[in-house]
Amino acid sequence: MAKIAYVLNGPNLNLLGTREPEKYGRATLADVEKLCRATAKKHGLDVIFRQSNVEGEIVNWIQEAHAKKAAGIVLNPAGYTTTSIAILDALLAVKLPVIEIHITNIHAREKFRQNSYISKAARAVICGFGIEGYALAIAGLAGIVGSKAKR
């Protein structure tokens, strides 16, 4: 039985492909999911892939990942990056490996986007690689949890 990685996406990521394509590109959330599933399969992981605009739903999924003994979480908190102590507290409570991911380089953007509460619970942060950052995050998580790449 393969280890499970939760890939959680925060608010407005359902608009990928049409939302500010000059910043986020033309790839859709469905493209991101396809990339995540393909990358996870190469590393012997299964993926539970979700997106919500609702903070509490993301908190519930983090707790669910813990209850289902997931290997870890790849999280793009989007707009909750700089505001959600509730998501931070959930991540700290479950003690799963977390890789924080951002499509853009948040450190090169507006000052208010540069302080991430989520980073305080993350093992690693990947930003600025576009949607390819998700593949990097999954590969990194696989390395952390000892899941071996399939040849």
C-alpha cells in the first residue's frame, strides 16, 4: 500500500489559468493535479488533491491527513499564507512533514505577502517555479518520508 500525500490548495487557486496569467501562468488547477499525481506515482506515493476557499475546510483536511496517517502535506495556502493562525495551529498540532508551495516568488512581491505563518510549521518552502514547484515539493516530501523513486 502506497503512502499518501495530501496536496492542499487555498483560496482562488481554482481560478488558475485565468487569474492574473502574467503572474500565475496559464496552467489550470486540473493541470496542477495531473502533475502532482504523475510525480507522486514516480515516487511511490498516492495523492489526495483538494482546493478550498474556506479556511476551516483546510484545517479539517490537515486533521484528516493526520487521522489517515498520511506521509505528509504539500500546501499552497495562497491568501491564507499571511493571515491564518488557524492553519498554522493545525499544522503544528498534527506534526506531519509539510512542504509549503507558492507558484510565484512571494519574496519578490508586495511586502505584506512576504511574512508566512505557514513557514513556521513547514519543513521546506518552494516558491517561484510556477506549477513545477508542486513536482519539486512532492519529490522533496518523498525524500523526507523515505519513499523511493520508481525507475
